[in-house]
Amino acid sequence: MAWAFAKLAFGDRRLFDCIATASVALIAEFSAQGLANLAWSFAAMEYNDEPLLELVSAASWERVQQFTPQNLSSLAWAVAKLQCPHMPLLDCIAEQSIAQLINFQPQHLANTVWAFASLGVQNQQLFAAVTEQCLALMNAFEAQDFATTAWSFASL
């Protein structure tokens, strides 16, 4: 539900307060995609509910192996957008991203390195692996993917 409201840019604070409260109670039942979508939704609405984000981070850290490339890049983007660096989670995102890099699309690569660069987190293994995958996918990159990736590498 949060994803739909965020996608529509319907950011009523009371609604997101209710979603946060309900989500806290049900966090153990969220799938990997549900966790990533919840984090993305709050970040897209620029609504930083720290207790909820801590629970999302902890639950995501426990389930990180279930995350798809889109889930990983969306979660990394949300953490960076809300400036909520949960280092154990970021380390897991980096490790799982490296393991799944062959399945990442250019936008996933760009969003992931943007997240780490925005937070000032230097993960040499991740950036080296992303470099190789960027070279392999060079022809599939769109202008925004190039710009975001270039900024990310230049920022660190």
C-alpha cells in the first residue's frame, strides 16, 4: 500500500504514520520485496521514520539472500535517500550485490553505486565488481545510468 501511495506522490503524513505503525507490528511477515518496497516508499516520500527504518534494516539484513537485484538497489537507494546508513545492512547489500551482479541491469548498478557514494561508503570490492559489469553492459546504459554511475565513481 505504501508503494502505491508513494508512486502516486500522495504523501499524507497521517497515512504514512499509520502505515509505519502497522508495518512495525507486521515486519516479520514482510517478504524481501515488501521490505524493499516499504523502504523505497518512505524514501520516495522523504519520510524518515527512524524506528521503522531500523526494523526494516534489521529484517532486510536477515533476509538479504532473498533479495533480487531490483530489491537490493531499491533498498540501497532508500537507505541513502533517507541518510540512514546501517553499516551491517550496507555490507550485506554489497556482498549480495556482488554475488548477483551478473543479473543487474544498468539502472540497478547506477542506483547501487549512487547509494554507497551518497553515503560516503567506500566498498572497493563492490565498486571493482560494478566496474566490470558496467563494461559488460556498456551498450545497454542510458544517459541517466551513465551520469549517475560516473558521479558515483567521481564522488569517492
